[in-house]
Amino acid sequence: MKSSQQSDDTPAPSSREMAVSLVKTMGDTTWRMFVPTIGLTILGLVIDDHQSTKPWMTIAGIIVGTIITVLLVRRQLAALQKK
């Protein structure tokens, strides 16, 4: 049975294709969430250590990393909704 979104010429994706697509999406979301947050937190720790500004740069790294994460995930969701 075909979905109402698919045309008569387009075959339904197989379970394997759907699983691969899901894994790709999960991997893409993972890097979008962890790289900015963890990276900027570590950068904040390093700056705090060298500049004796504990904990302010770490907190700033967490906040900025979280904001970037939210923006990247929103962009990803918008792209997925267009598909």
C-alpha cells in the first residue's frame, strides 16, 4: 500500500533505507548538539585556567554553545520538514 505523499512511479523506501536515513539523522543531530556545547565549554575552561576568570568563561561557553546548538537543530528540523 502506497502513501498518499508518494506518486505512482515512486517505489516506497525499504526498511533498510529508512533505517540508514534514521541513523544519518541521529548522527547529524548528535554532532549539532555536542560539538558546540562541549567544545565551547572546554574552551571556556581553558580560558578560565589561563586568565583566572573562573567560572565566567566556562558559563559563557555553556550558554553560547547551547544557543548555537538550538540554532543548528532548528535549521536541521526545518530542512527535514521541507523533505
